[in-house]
Amino acid sequence: MRISDLITDIPMVKKDSNLKETVAMISKYKIFHVPVSEENKYAGICDLLELIKQEKEKISPNMSMPLTDPDAELLDVLPIVYQQQLTVLPVGIDTNYYGSVIVWDLLRHMAIELGVDTASSILVLEVPPRDYDLSRIVHLIEAEGAKVYGVSVRDSISAGESSSLNIMIKINTGDVRRVVASLERFGYNVTNVMFSKEMEALYRERYESLMRYLKT
């Protein structure tokens, strides 16, 4: 599945618009990032919570986020989404905005692709090809009481001897602390954790905080 399959028609917000004018859109899509336009072209993303911290009331593109190619695959964008803690992923080419992918839609589809749709987490490991031993990785995970529901393996973008594999593993628990600690103890590099209880709680807390501010 490609990013273009998940695009939602989320409108851009004009630069210098009043922050509180975004309340209807934020409430509808349950997001706290919005794509920003300047002279009808995509200009970046606005992190609304950051605006509030800075006590600003006008929308501005305070995150430098290029548009994601509509032909990109889901696995290609998940690290970006996690590292930036995004709630939307703007899609388009150059400065031509096509729409956005709501991150929770992306994660739900990724969960279905990797296994069953239930309370779970996705671990992302970066492993040199010579060290790839799926049976050992699964054994370490299950030794901590978790079950593996799905695995996806891809080459990283790097080349030559330094190339590595990105391994995405879906497990049946939202509390991944013991699993991650075990994997790292045996030398595995856990680069991302998605769907954890902590991540879900963080997004919910930030969204609710934003809505309280906008409704005052």
C-alpha cells in the first residue's frame, strides 16, 4: 500500500491565520499539527502546541517538513512520523499539496498489514544482515511473555558494508519496556517503538490540552 491510498482532504491553513480559527478542523480530525499555505503553496507544518508555548496567536510553519511523495510506501514514512511525533503527514510534490495522511489511519493500516488488529506495539530494529536471526529475536521477545503477530523486513537505504535491515515486529502488548530492555541487552538496536501505551497516552494528552486551550 502506498501513501496516496490513505490521503484525507485536510485543507491547508493560511499563514498568519488566527490560531483559534482552527478549532473546527482540529476537532474534526483530532490532530495538533496542520499544513500551512503561503500564497496558495505549501509552506510547512505548524505544531499548534509549540505556538501555545510561545504564546503566539498567529499560524506559522514552525516545522520544516517537506511534502511526502504520494508513491512512498508506508514503511518508508513510519520512522519520520515517529521521530517527529506527527499527527498528520502532508502529501504532494514540490510545493503542490495533495492532502494529508492522518497518522492514526496510517498506524491502523500498518497494524493490519503486519498482523491482527488488536492492542499491540510495533518495534523497529536496525540489524546488520550478518546478525539477522529471526528465530533468536522471536525467542528473546517471547521469553518476556509477549507474542509475535507479524514481521516485516526491508533493506535500509544505506549501501555497502554499512547497510542494514529494518525489521518491524508486531507484538501483542502495549507495555514494551521489558521486551526492549531484553533486545538491547543482547545487542539489538531498537530504533522506534510504535503503538505503545505511552505513545497513545502522549498523543491523547496533547490533543486534549490543545482543545482545552482553543475552547477558552
